[in-house]
Amino acid sequence: MLVYQDLLTGDELLSDSFAYKEIENGILARSPKVDIGANPSAEGGEEDEGVDDQAVKVVDIVDTFRLQEQPLFDKKQFVAYMKKYVKLLTPKLDEEKQELFKKNVEAATKFLLSKIKDLQFFVGESMADDSSLVFAYYKDGATDPTFLYFGVGLKESSANYVKSKDPAAFKCLIKRD
């Protein structure tokens, strides 16, 4: 299994066990499953026992990677964050990824700014000030959020240290569906 870590902090933010796809200028997106902890047939119970009204609903990716929700950004704060993020991330990228990032980051930022009022913001478990943000929003009529990642801000790691054969898959932002 591949795990994708924040290039700035090392926090685990995504894995290949969650389907994702590239959408806008390298944005990776993923729509999670919401787990209410109620599967009577898997737990040896009767199907007609009903759902426990006290069950806590969790978003799988938030729960799995212990993502921490952050306060909302206004447009000015978000642009300031992006400037800082670009400054911190660029030196950590190889030359090819730097070019892809520079080519796509402005359009990706505009895409996110167009959704700024609908976004939730998350960071990894360490809650480091200089970390990548994970963005979440609800598509029209959706009951589960879609998560967005900057793909170039992630690095692959695994127990076997297998590297992806397609590094271009992480251009700028990642959407997880």
C-alpha cells in the first residue's frame, strides 16, 4: 500500500486504498465514505435490528489520517497562505516538478478561490504551521465531502518503498473521488 505524506511535515494525508483522480490543474480529489459504525450482518447481528441512533458518523479520510480541521480562510488570508506555501514547497521539489508546480499553481489557486466560501480546511496530525492544507467541500446535493490535495506537495512512501511509475500524475492538485 502506498501512503502519501505531506512533503513539508511528513504527515500522512492520503493512501492508494482511497480512490482519487486528478481534476483541475493537477488537483487530486477524493470523495470519502461516511462510516456510522453500523453493519449488523458483519457484526453477527440481525439485519432488522436497525441502526443505533447514537452511532457517531465519521468521514473515513479524516478519521484514518487524523486530519485536524482548521479555521476558515477569507480570500486575503488564503492568498497569503498560498504565497507562503509556494515559497516553502518549491525548494523541496526537483526541477521537473518545480516547473509543473509553477505552471499550474496560479490556476489551481483561482479554482480554490472560486470555492473559498464552501471549503473546509484540514492539516495533518502534527498541526504544524508550515504544512500543506487539505481542502474539503460538498458538491451540489452530495452528502459526503470531496477532498482536494496539492499533488506535488505529497510524497509516496510504503512498507516496500515502491515508487510510482508515473510521477507526472502529481502535477499540482489532487482530487479524491
